[in-house]
Amino acid sequence: MDPTLPLDLARLRAVLDGDPEFTLQARHLDTTIRVVIGETQSFRLVLRGGKVAEIDPVVTPFDSYDIQLAGSHEQWSALLAATPTAFYQDFYPAMLHHGFRIEGNMEMIMAYYPAIRRLGDLFRTVANDEVTA
């Protein structure tokens, strides 16, 4: 099944709020994550103590962020496929091998990479409307 883009942000919030692994990995994370899915969609995800405080569906170039996850529509489609191809299973290998961008506060990114990686899994869940373990 091809992933559904743009992502349903209400469903994304519910999935993030209900995922115990994400809650555990992000439990001390206060950040703003800007997500750019080519020309299809962009949004800001604001986390306070690892919980979703806000999802802003309208992002401008002037909005601040700590972390940015950005790629083309094609890169996101590959990342969010139900069964991703090689080096699209995670943001980091997609960055190294396919030009996907993880930008911003690198100390925060490395410290909370398990939460960011889980965020990718949950994006995939929403895009494919299925539950992941």
C-alpha cells in the first residue's frame, strides 16, 4: 500500500499521545520539530516533557524550530511506505544515502534520537493507517 500524504495531523496527535514507547523515549524532551514533506505538507510539532503541546499545520520560513526533518515528497513516500526499501527504514540512513535532511540542534537530535526514530515509525503508522508494534 502506498502511504497517504499529507498526514492526518489529528490522527498523528492521537497516535503520539497514545504510544508508550514514544512517551518513554521523549519523556524529558522540550522541543519544536519542523516537518517538511516536499511541497505536499509542512507542520511544526511542539513537545513539552515529551507530550504533544501543539501541532501547527501552517509553517512559514520565519517559524523557529530546534529540529527539522525535511525531504522531497518522493523521499517521504519511501520513508513512510508500509515496507520501506533499503536505507529508508529510518531518517538517519535516508539522510546518509538518499539526501533526506535532519537539521538543527545536533546535540538534541543525538540525545533524543530514539524518540525521533519512533516518531518516524508513528508517521508511518498514520500514513498507512495501521498499528505498528
